Amino acid sequence: MGSLPDEYTELINLPNVVMSPHSAYYTKMAVKNMFLQSMTDIERTLSGKKAFFKVN
């Protein structure tokens, strides 16, 4: 693991703190929506329309 900011290191070392990754997005519905939004934007882009969910 790479180096962490001092604030994180302090938190990790506390006996009453548990840190975990954010994974609330990873539900069946969320993954389905991400897929459908991606496919919609691909179709829109290929047909010359503006994407709804453009990523820079």
C-alpha cells in the first residue's frame, strides 16, 4: 500500500476505528444502471447526439 496522509494513519491506529472502502454503489441495481447509462451514451454518441453522462 502507498503512503497515506497523516490523518488516515492516526485514524487507522485508533483501537475504536474500522476503515473500509466505499462500496455502496456495488448493488445489482446500481451496476445495471451504470451499464444501461453507458449503453445509452454509446448509442447517442454513435448517432451524433450529445452524451448524457460525459466523462472528461
